[in-house]
Amino acid sequence: MRLFTKLGIIVFSTLLLTACFGENYDFTPPDVTLMNNTEYPDTEELTAVNIEWDLDKLYTKKTDDILSVARDQKTLVYHKGQEMRVVFVTQDFAIRKLSAYVTKNGIKTEIKVDGEVFNMPNEKGEYIMVLHLLADSGTVEYVGNVLIE
């Protein structure tokens, strides 16, 4: 009976270790959401448009007209001057620089990003938001269609 117990433990341990080695990791660029810093936090996802990411293998995507891609996205509604936090769904990379800007009627306005926090524009209207991530694994541009009330 001891022989069967030892054999069972060996087989179980081998299967357990084999399962650990077979893990499949996702090395694609991270998804990003915007989270408002209010009493009732809500998150909205931005769309990745231009990607050059090299974590395990090179992942690239080039979008020529990012503004039209942004216009096709769900409209994200925020308040003027509202504080937002950039949240990466996975973060197995080091951020070197995070920058953002909005465009309205063809006019580009830079947004000051402090760490991963920024404020929405202080003027009401429809904007296209572009968030640029520079990380040790590459670069990604994200876009969103934003309405400031």
C-alpha cells in the first residue's frame, strides 16, 4: 500500500510541475482604462491604435488615421476639469513617459500628466483624446472619443 501512495505522490507532483511549466503568458501591449477619481469610480477603455511592442516577440500595429478611429469609439462623458487616472490592465513593464493631448476642431492641446493622473479639459465640448505610452517594452498610442460636459 505504501508503494501505491508513494507512486501516487510522485505522479501527482510531476503533473503539478508540468502544469506550471505550460503556462501561457500574454506579451501583447496592455489595455488601458481611464478611471475617474470620484466617489463613484467608473472606468472606460481606450483603443490602442499605433503599437510597437517587444516584450517576448515584436508586436506592431500602424493606424494612419487615428482621429477617425477615435470618432468611431463609444463617447466617453466626463466633467470639465475632472481628475482622471490611467490604469493599465496588466503592468509587466516600466513606464518611461506617459503623455496626452486632446484635439478639438483641429486644435491640439497638450494635457499635463503627473505620474498616471491628469485632468480633463476645462472647456465643454467634444474632443479626441490621445494617450501616448513610452515604456521599456515599446510604445503604444491609445485614443478615445470624449465629451466634456
